[in-house]
Amino acid sequence: MNEDSIWSWETAWDVLPQLLRGLVVTIEATVVGMVIASILGLFIALAMRTPTRWVRGPLRLVVDFIRMTPLLVQLVFAWLLLVDIPPLVIGFSVLGVHYATYMSEVYRAGIEAVPKGQWEAAIALNLPRARTWRAVVLPQAIRNTLPGLGNYAVSMFKETPFLFAITVVEMYQAAQQYGALNFSYIEPLTLVGLLFLLVSYPTSLLVRKMETRLA
């Protein structure tokens, strides 16, 4: 490479396979973390509606604590505490729990957006409470929350570089390792940004389309 050149295509092609392997790890962490966040967030939203204060009170404290502490700190703390668990498992678990606290608010808003007449109709038909939730409320609430959940999926994907702090070799960590070995950071870090854009931008367009369709 010419010393006056800023960009080397040879270096870019050389690092690309490592970045693609890192991309697989990044997507894996995002997908599994999103599944955890979606399920746990729904349970949190339902639990927060219980009239029992000894359930809502402690749960609210836990949720607020998770929201008010940085994701990076949570990752490192869990990694130091759970030394026998693979870092990737810790990574997507912490991502899932962290985002579940935010998704619970999306679910709450979706539940509250269900028209009051739907509840009254279920009562008039003498439907059991469990069936009312399962057949009437949740299908409408979850449909309305899909755009919000999609936005959080994109946010989670963009925050996976924090996994480097617990030794998970995702895209950013792969770029850093290559740069440290070859004293070249421009190409790998630029490609990391482009790969994030190539994956997250179409997802953002899909979420926007869902918002328009469900409006």
C-alpha cells in the first residue's frame, strides 16, 4: 500500500471474512436477546398490572435499577459474577433483560390502547379472565406494539459492540483485533460501520412501513 494512501482495498478484502464471522455473532446475540426481551417484557408488563403491591413494588425497583444503570456496567458485572458461563450467553442474556424493561412499557401502552369496549364485550360474553387476555386483549396489544418492538430490535443490534467488554468477538471486536495485529484500523472500522448500516437500515424501513400500515 502506498504510504500516502488512506484506504487499502487489499486490507479491506483481507479483513472482511473476520468481520462477517463477527456479524454472525452480532446477529445471533441480537436475535436471542430480542426473544428474551420480548417474552420477559410482556411478563413484566402483565405483572405490573397486578393489584398486589408486594409484587408491583419490588418489580418496579428492579426495573428502574436496570433502566438507570448503563448496559456496559451490567455486562461487565454479570461477566465477573458468572465466571463459568460463556460470555456470549451472558451477553445476549443481559441484552435481553436490559431491553425487557423498556419493552414492558411498549406492551403497557399497547394494552392500555385496547378500546374499553373490547373489555366490556368480553365481560358481557362472560369470558374467563384468562381467555379475555389470551383471545381479546393480547392479540390487539401485541399487534399495536410491533413497530415499537422493531425499533428496540434495531437499537439492540447497534449496541452489540458493548459485548467487546466481556471478550465476545463480534464485529467491533474483530475489527479491533485485526487493527491491533496489522496496525490498520481505517478499513476494518469503516467496514463495520457499513455492515451495521446494511443490516439496520432495511430493518428500520420495515419498521417504518409497519408503523404506517398499523396507524
